[in-house]
Amino acid sequence: MNNPVIWINGDCLSPHNPALQEYPQAPALWVWDDVLISEWQIGIKRLTFIYECLLELPVEIRRGNIAAEILNFTKEHNANLVVTTDSPSPRFNDICNQIHNSIKLEILSVEPFFEYDGYIDLQRFSRYWKVAKKYVFE
């Protein structure tokens, strides 16, 4: 029998997150990644937006190394499964590999906002939206 925890990542901050829908009783975790925030120079407006999204979710918020915090969270909840949603983030696969080395990992698909197979700069929403709006409003 699975005893899951949910890892909320930055690409699905919705109450309709498939992991939250699939496992509504499972504890959920968000981890602020200081390295990513610094490297991508994420500004206070974006951080505030993310925080406001998190306030609408049944999620515990931590700060630190994402994989390490997730693994600590699984131990605290005697979990044997981490569930998350897919992400195009360049760091996502590395984090998943670190988790999967220690515990079972289930990655659920998210219905894409729009279909696109080219490169999109994900470091700034304005750059993403410049591409996305052409497909969303067609």
C-alpha cells in the first residue's frame, strides 16, 4: 500500500494540481530553492506571486535543498512514495533523479496551457508570455 507525500513544484501551483487531486489526503510540500532564486535572480514580485499561490494550497513550506527537504519530509511522514507533476524546468530531472535514488517517485502529467515544442525562456514570465499569448489567443 502506498503512503504518499506530494512535492509541489513551481510549474503547477494550482489547487487543481493533479497530485493534489489524485491524493487529496497526502501531506504536501513546497521548498524555496535559494540557489535557484539567486541564479535566476527571481524578483520580489514573482516571489510574492508564488507565495500567494501557495497560500491557496494545503502545503507545508520549507527552504533549502529541494531533494534533501523532500526526503526529510518523506521520513517524517513514513512515506514510501513522492508524487509530483511534470515540469519543463531544467533542474527538474536532476531533482527527480536524486529523489528516485532513495524512494519511489510518481510524476503526473499536467495538461499544457498551450501546445509548443520550441524553446521558451522560463526565467522570466514576460518572456514566456510573449510566446504563449500567440497560441492562447489565436
